[in-house]
Amino acid sequence: MTHEIAVIPGDGIGQEVTPAAVEVLEALDVDFEFVEAEAGDAVKEETGEALPQETYDLAASADATLFGAAGETAADVILPLRDAVDSFVNIRPAKAYPGVDAVRPETDLVFLRENTEGVYSGIEDRLTQDVSTLTRVVTESASEDLGEFACEYVEDNSYDGFTIAHKANVMRETDGLFRDTIKRVADENGVETDEVLMDAFATHVCLNPEQFDVIVCPNLAGDVLSDLAAGLVGGLGLLPSANVGPERALFEPVHGTAPDIAGEGVANPAATIISAAMLLEYLGYDEEGQAVHEAVEATLEDGPRTPDLGGDASTEDVTNAIIGRL
Ligand code: ATP
Ligand code: MG
């Protein structure tokens, strides 16, 4: 079956690393049809719209989307695009690689972050001049969706179970519901869980990241803790992410447009190529996905490397080396 893949390079180095990832996908024996669309600062300048309707519609109908980065207009582009795929979970692996300087080289974590509610529900009020409030929404249904996804994820990827990070000792109703629902779903599926208070997690993950594998967390906690873990592995140019919905998903590097190096042809394509490997696995191409992960790892270890990793290779050199190892 042909899968339709929306390709949205966006701005800055998105224009360099996204085509690199597409080249890698094209080198594989997979039945993909790529459809490119525009989003971001450049298209806004031309047309007045950062996210043209046809780009939104494409992401909302394609089997998967590969997105690069958007500049000033990032929020106007990526938030609606995540909506277009109805994404309820954000997957953020944080893994250190041999050959890349890391604060904690033993780090190998995957965050599964709730992607629709919590304190990011956008319900804020200014009651008086000097008092403001925020309403935190946690629903059983969103927690169930996340719990079921986490169970499938650990089974598909051969993990023993997952850790729920929360603060239910203080936020008894909201994080209580989050923790209890996910724990119930895991019990029903025969998946092992443990739990950790999110503040304690922040300390433990810095000292001993190897004691954790898959961490399931509420929206804000997932945002902050996965950034913390990103600091442990070093190199923004290496971190991939996926926004997964019930029927489709969007894959993107964690980094932005990197205006300081855009246009020079030296951006590290690894984060986007690893995102493409996650796209392959999402669509059931497990072997191909694994092969891409291994080719990236071998290239990080033995070179060539882009300047952010201390080398002097171009985006193209690294992409060709990865393709050569496939
Ligand atoms: P934006 O506003 O689009 O997020 P930014 O200035 O925050 O832009 P980032 O893309 O977040 O830039 O990158 C932060 C730093 O990391 C920059 O110095 C950038 O050059 C570097 N960087 C990010 N991604 C890469 C990459 N893929 N390859 C090499 N360097 C990168
Ligand atoms: Mg940035």
C-alpha cells in the first residue's frame, strides 16, 4: 500500500535537513509518495498566511508528515499542524550516542508526554489587577488514551514497563486522576509501572539516568523534563520527536530554524533523519526504521560530522554517509 507523506520543510535549516531526510527515505525500498507543502515565515511574507489551508489539509489527510522548522511564525504553524493530526501524545526520545559529547553518556530515555491538556489548556484569567488564575484540565479519557498508547509503546519496543512521573501528592485531583487512570490501564493490559514524583525525577535523572526507560508525564512536566534530558545528551541537532494521533502522526526535529547557520549547508541532519526513522516505524516499516537508526549511530560514531559535533562535513556529506551505510 502506498503511504502519502506530507513534507513541510518550513524555514531556515528546515529547508536543508528536511530534504536530507527525504533522500534517506527515498534510498529505502518503501512505497511512499511525497507531497511537499509550504509553511512558515517565507510563505507568510508571500501570501500573508504562515499556514496555508492546503498545507493544513495535506497534514490532516496524509498518512504521516515530516516537518522541518518555522521561524517567527512557529506557534502559528506547529500548533495547528499538531491539531491537524489530532495528536494526543508527544514522543521525545533523549538518547546519548557514542562519539557525541554528553553530560551523561548512559542516558537512553523516551518521554511520552500528554499533548492536549493539563496547564496548557489555555484557560487563564486575570481576576483583578493583581490576581490571575490558571485552570488545569485533566480528563479520564485523555489519560486513558495516553495510558493505552504507553502500553502499546512498551510492548512494541520491548521495554519491561514504564514510569509515571506526576505530583499527585500535591495536585491530588488532577494528577491523582492522571496517575490512577494510567495505572489502571496498565494493570488491565498486564504492563508493569512504577511512579516517581516529578521533582524527585528531575534530580534522579541528572544523577542516574540509566535507572529510567520510558517516562509517561503530564503536558507541562513532559515539556520541562524532556528538555532537561536533552541537556544530558548534548547536541540539539540530534533530538527527534513525534506527535501521534489516532490515525496519523507528525515527525519533527526538536531544534528550530538555527538562523545562525541557515543557508550554509552545514546543519546536522541527524535529528530529522532520526525523526524519519520514527516515521518508518510508525508506518510499520520496523526493519527499515531500525536500519536508519543504526546508520545514523554508526555515522555519529565514525563520522563524517557536521561542525556542531566538532567536524567539518556538510549536511550533504553526512546524509550521503548515512545513505551509504544503509
Ligand atoms: P528558533 O527560533 O527557530 O528556535 P533558535 O535561534 O532558537 O531558532 P535553534 O534552532 O533552536 O535556534 O538552535 C539553537 C542553537 O543550536 C543554534 O546555535 C543552532 O545553530 C544550533 N542548532 C540547532 N539545530 C542544529 C542542527 N540541526 N545542526 C547544527 N546546529 C544546530
Ligand atoms: Mg530555539
